[in-house]
Amino acid sequence: MPNFLHSLASPARFQRIANAVLPWVSVLAAVLLGVGIVWGLVFSPPDYQQGDTVRVMYIHVPAAWMATFCYAVMALLSASFLIWKHQLADLAARAASPIGACFTAIALITGALWGKPTWGTWWVWDARLTSVLVLFFLYLGHMALSAAFDDRERGGRAAAILACVGAINLPIIKYSVEWWNTLHQGASVFRMDGPTIDNSMLWPLLLTVLGFNMLFVVLLLVRIKSELLARRIEVLQRARASGRG
Amino acid sequence: MTRKQRRMTILGVGLACLAVATALVLTALSDKVTFFYSPSDLAADDAGHNARIRLGGMVEEGSVVKEGDGITTAFVITDFAQAVPVRYTGVLPDLFREGQGIIATGRMDQGTFIAEEVLAKHDETYMPPEVADALKAAGKWQMGDQP
């Protein structure tokens, strides 16, 4: 497995694999999201307490999971960039952070929209909400830091260190609802005693979760590919300029 | 040790130190990170006197009384070990009812908690109304509330 991952660090091989995978994953993402969202927003039953407000869950939960998952991916890529100096890992981490920031923003906004009718407030400073807001700022910091230096390598290293340090926030987000009293409820799906969501709601939720996962893969691959092309243009332009001079 | 291994070690040790530091800070702060206190915390005086705090627990069955002015509600918050009487003047959230978990912000005044804000806490159970009715009909309802 490590050998396979290292071999992916070759841009040419990466591009070949990405081109082969992209059409399939795109179709899968479209189908899963289409079916999951229509099922969740239209055909799934209302909740016995929240009524139709529960439908926010079909967007909020996958967005929140992807926000943390994307950060975990970004931290692993950053670690491998720091250790093995794979340029492609740096590029992929830079490609991942705006995607993660968007997922986090979606989770925060939909959470506020759900919180107002359910809890009676848009926002509280409890451990779960605050740690997710910190995650959002980590993404913004990563984006700013990676672009803050004229020397791309230095910016990449600074951002990679931030990404690794920020990974400490992930278990805090996950367990915040267990370690402390929070307004946010505990986990409903991944529990020792099984999910506490009725199957009629769990299935559409799983579809949108898988759909968001596939969407993440598509966005990440497209962003890495375009970044590779941008770098190649840069190299060609530089070669042309120096050839002229 | 190759340079790669050295970098891996530095990163690993650095993150391990950071994890320990964070764990210590969070343990030290655990009282302050907590969003609300339970009636038992209040009884054990963990929350401090006269401080503005949040009190969380279940609305005790049969304790909700609407007062004459129409917007003041008196009820009891319990964690099934200790109970605290609460008074609140204002609009209650839709989910407020007997048996519901709520969080009230305010301060203690002569044994009564005077709330300035009441939030409903949602639990992690989601089901359609028909399933809830079926569970109640079968006598397998474990939630305290009667929606």
C-alpha cells in the first residue's frame, strides 16, 4: 500500500489514474446526491418532534462529516509532504482546503438554520459549535498561509505544519458532545448501541453522505488536475521567457 | 537514521507533545468548557454563588405552571437526583414541554432559578410520528415526553 501511494506521487501516473476514475465518480456522485436529496427532502417522513425541520439533517450531517473528513485527508497529505517532500501531496492539500472550508461553512449555516426553530437560538458557544468554527478558521488559515510566501515551497511547508497541528481539533470535534455538556446532541449514527435514527430517515441520509463523499473526490481531482496544468503553463512561460532573453 | 525517518520522528513527537498539552489544558478547563450545569452540580456548589450560569436538565413531569400574566412560566428542572425550581418570563421554544431536556440561562435567587433565556435541547433520536405512536401503543416508549 505505501508503495502504491508513493507511486501516485508521480504527476503523470496520477493524471492517468485521475482521468480514468473521474467520469465514473462524477456519475456516481450525481446519482447518489440526486436520489438522496430528493428522497430526504421530499419523500422521507417528518420527525415526531421537529416535523419538517428534520430535513436540514440530510444536508447538515453529510456536510459536517465531510468538513472533518476533508481535514483529515488534508492533514495526512501535509504530513506526507513534510516527510517525503512529495510535491503532489502539497498540491493536493492546497486543493483540499477550500473544499473543506465550503463544507464547513455549509455545516455551520445549515446548523444555524436548524438551531433557531429547534433550540430557539441561531448560535451558542458550546464545545461542538465552537470547535467546528475553529475548524473553519483553520481552513482559512491554511489557505492564507499557503499563499503567503513568494517561495511556493516555504508557503507549502508553513501551511502543512498548520494542517498537522490543527488535526488535534478533529478528536475534539468528534468527542466534544461526550466530554462536556453541550447544547448540540450526541451522535445518532455511530453509536455503540446502534443508530437512533429510524431506517426511513437513515437510508436517505446514508445516500447523501456517500454522495457528498463522491462529490469531494470529484472536486479534489479536478482541482489537482487544473493546478498541475497551471504549474505546467508557468514552467513553459518561464522557459520561453528565458529562451528569449 | 535517514532524513525521512528523522522528519517522521520530529513530526510524530511534536504532535504527541501537542496532543498531551491539549489534553492537559482541556482537562484543566473542563468545568469552564461545559456549556451548562446540572441541578446536582448546583447542589454541590460547583457553579459558584450568584453567578450567571446555564442550568440544564429535564422539565419535571407535572411541574409546569403558567402564571396569571400569561407569559411567566414556573417549572422544575431535574436530573433525577436533584431538582431546581425555575421561573421564566418570555416566549418558550416550540420543543419546550414536560419531560423535554432544556437549558436555562440566569441566576439563583433565594432558591429559585430566575431564567433570562430558555433553550430546548434536542436529543439524538429521530423517527417518524407513526413510529413514535406505534412505540407508545406497544408500551415501548422510553422518552419521558408526550408530544
